Amino acid sequence: MKTWLITGCSTGLGKKLAEAVAGRGDRLVATARSVDALQALCDRYPDTVRGIALDVTQPGAAVEAVALAESAFGGLDVLVNNAGFGFIGAIEEAEPSEYRPVFEANVFGLIETTRAALPSLRKRQGACIVNLSSGAGIAGSAGFGIYNATKFAVEGLSEALADELRPLGLNVIIVEPGPFRTEFLGRSIATAAREISAYAGIVQARRQYRETNNGRQAGDPAKAVAVMLQAIDSGHPPLHLPLGPRAHAIAERKLEAFRADIAAWRDISIATDFDTQG
């Protein structure tokens, strides 16, 4: 039986994962901005689920959620950093008041929650941190640059964290979902208010994608959660876990393009050390 702390449990994959974790009998501290969104889950599993309000963008706020896991269940085995949201708009279109909150939630909130949980996690051999990235964290694309930047940050931070925690017996998993049928394209994604005509032909398709695909995504969230649970429970979880055919296609294209760039410029770009004397 594991003890979990999951952020962003009110909707999407976070909600589905929280329900699955509680349903299999594990102990859970579920968090969301509003504790009211968690009440039904807490009522269904009064002995093993605790709900607490958590706005990850508020520095220090996660400390109370970790303290609840320790006081109610004696410790913490799994942290899932799921809270966050998306953003559509060209880089030039995005205003600071629009893009800074995305970083606050997706990057700084994840860092704050992770730092708060690590002292408790380090007490449990085999404990695990699961960071929700995205296919957008693997490769950038027009119209998603701000969101790409936050998820690239999650990738880099998670890889470094894995390197730091591996000698301590802790695991890190970076989950990289493609499109799944959640509320992500609805309430969980923002759009730049400003539209610059020069980018209309480039970014407009992204705005239309949100309108035409919300609620029609091919990915089944229940199947995504099942794969996540299997990875977390395994003795040797992967560092990178792309979910769905779209995420795998993005990763494969990125690797092929990266290799092609390296090969084409290798002889020139590698010759940058000082010349050997004598």
C-alpha cells in the first residue's frame, strides 16, 4: 500500500489517477485549488483519502499538503506533479500577464511542491516522483511556444532530479501524454488575447484545433492511468514515458531530426577545441 500526493486532482488525468489510486486501496492526499472539488472522493474513501486545497503557484503552500500525508498516513511514497495548464499563441502575441502564470503553475509550482515533498520521500526506499510533461515537452511547434518552454523546463529539471535521486534509491518518471479526452482543451488551456495578422496562417490552426478537438481526442484517460500505474509499480520504471501514438510519433520525429542535424554538421561543429601543440 502506497501513500500518494497528487496535485491538480479536480479534472483531467489528475482526477482519473486519484480515483484509480483510491479505488485500489492506496492512501491518498488529493489536492486542488478548491477543496470542494475533492469532497466526493473523500466521502467515498473516508479512511484512505484526505483532500486539501493547494495552489501550487503560492510559495510554501505545498508544505501543508506534505504534512497532512505524514500526519494522516505516516509518510509519503509517490508525488505526482500534475497541476498546470496550456497556452496557445505566437511568442510575440503573448503578454507577460499571460505567459508568466503558465510558468508559475507548470514550472515554479512543480519545483516548490517537489522541494516540499523530498524530505519525506527520501525516508522511503523506492519512493517515486512523477512529473507530468507532454508531447509538447519533447518538441516545439508554432503556437505552443510558451507551453513548450514550460514543459521543456519540466523535462530538464526532471532529468537532473533523476540523476540526483538515483543514488538515494528514488525514481523519477516524466510522463509525456499526447492528446487524451480530458478537459485540457477546455478549461485547462488559455489563449493569447492579442492576434497579430502576420501569424494568422501559422497560429490560427492551433486555435481552431482547440475548438474542433475538445472532447474528441482519441486518447482514453483510463488507459493512460493504467500505464502510469504499471510504470510506477514496476521495479525499474522508465525515466521517459510517452503516452499514446501521437506522443510516440513526436518523439521519433524529434530523434530523427536531431540525428540528422548532428550528422550533417558533425565534422565542422566538433572541431572547436584548441589546437594541440607539438
